[in-house]
Amino acid sequence: MPAFTATAPGKIILFGEHAVVYGEPAIAVPVSSIQTRASVKAVIDGISGEIQIDAPDISLSSSVSELDPDHPLRAAVMAVVGNKNPEEIPACKIQISSTIPTASGLGSGAAVSAALIRALSAFLGQRLIDEQVSDLTFEVEKIHHGTPSGIDNTVIAHQKPVYYVRGEPFEFLSIGEPFSILIAGSGIPGHTREAVQRVRKNWINDPDRYDSIFKSIGEISKTAKDLIDAGSPADLGPLMNENHILLQELGVSTPELDLLVETARQAGALGAKLSGGGLGGNIIALVDEETDQITEALTKSGAAYTLNSTIPSTKIPG
Ligand code: PMV
């Protein structure tokens, strides 16, 4: 019996993190140079209902039933098998591998869930549409993040750039001209859950101030959407810089992230900001074609890794 395999890309938020939890728009794009792959194979002579998972990247090899009920891999399997009778589930082994750095704002958790959900469903005879993969992944994301906005699962399941407003139908982003970003990891794990909780605490203590920050971030996302559509990506740089200041005000930046942001700008980036939950994780910089100098400067300033990503135009030439 052939293996059923699915992949899911990483993702990066360009604008609007945190504010998106409070109903403001955000923009995120897939990063296809990094991905998760899930492969499901029948275990001949195995006992029906028994599902084995191997994820060597996180040194995990276990029967699903032996994982903690809250374990995201178990939750992803349960999202697919739900209340199915074990007799209906042929014994199988799920193999997971991933090149997406974990705890870094690159969507590794959502990508693992999306790839696993897609591959396991196909193995069980049901090919899910992207919307279904996104919805099931969102259920698993709630375990990682507590109150996720839904942006990660949307970008990763659909594998396209999105303009996302919580609770509204999302829009695929229209991109007038391709543009390039450089992602740099601070080497410090991101703490999205804590960052989201910190922002909530700050907001509860001073709703007027924080609502106004969220609103300003939302305005940046709206302007960025128009610029991206119009094909003026170079103008996104100053917006990234403004967005970073607002994220600092929310209390989710760190000295390490600030240093990388400053380094990228000094070395020639058109703009830079932290990306994702913050308190660690990544920064992104808007770059021209020549990035060697910026990459070198970021590495000298402590970047654990750098990744280049080009966001292609969605317009048909002619
Ligand atoms: O750390 P990441 O990349 O998973 O992004 C978190 C983004 C937040 O807006 C802070 C939370 C969310 O659920 O949207």
C-alpha cells in the first residue's frame, strides 16, 4: 500500500500581529523554502485503531494513545479520527519531518498539524479541502496558543498570502510586484502564548491606550495591503519600522530583537520589525536583491539563522 504524504509550508507575519487578536487586520505569507512533511503508511498485521507516530526531529516515537491527551500531535490525530470506531481505522504509522525552526514564529506547530491532518485524512479515504484543513488545524492551534487569531492555520492550509481579519472571511492578498524579505532568528525561543497573555494584561489595565495602539497597527496593515496590491513594495519599509515601534509599545520586543531590527536597517534593509508573538523568535526585513551584506551584519549581531523569501506577484502579466 502506498504512503499518503502531505506537506505544509512555514509562514511569516508581515504586519498586524497581536492587533489581529483584537479584530484588526494582519498580513501573512507562506514561506515555502521551509516545510513540514507528514507521511502515513499502513502497518500490515497491526491492530485496527493503533496509530504510531515517529517524529525524529523532536525525538518522538510513540503510539498515539500513549501521548498526553493535550499533546498537539495527539490532538491533530483526534481532529481527524474523531469518534470513528477503531475498526474503521487501519493500523498505521505517521512519519513527521520538518525543516521549520520551532518556537520561532514560523508556524511550525500549525504546519505539523496541517500536514498530518491532510495526510491522515487521505489515508482514511477522505481528501480534505484547504478550508477543512484550516478549521481542524485551528482546533489544534488552540492547545499551542490559547486564543489564536486563526491567521497561522489560514495561511498554512491555503499556502497563499492572506489579509486576515478575525471572524471575517479572509482575503487572498493581491500582489502587484514581487518583493523580498529576509527573516532572521534571534536564537531565543519565541513565547507567543506568554506574549499574547502579557498584551491582554496590559490591555485590561489600560484599554484606551492599547486599543489605540491596536488601531494604529490595523491602519498600517490596511495601508500595506493597498501598497502591495498597487505594486509599490519599496514603500512598505517605513511601515515595518512604524509597526515595530508599536510592537515595542505593546511590550513584546526584546533587546535582542531590537538589535537585529536596527542592524538590518543599518546594513541597508528598507525597513524591519519583529514578526510573530515576540519575546524571542524572528525579525523580518524588507530587502532589495542584494542581501549578502545584511545577512552578514545580522549574523554578526547574533542571528541564529537567516532565510530569504520572495513573495511572487499574483498578477498575470500582459
Ligand atoms: O508567533 P506566531 O508567529 O505564531 O504569531 C502569533 C501572532 C499573534 O498575533 C501574536 C497571535 C495570533 O494568534 O494571531
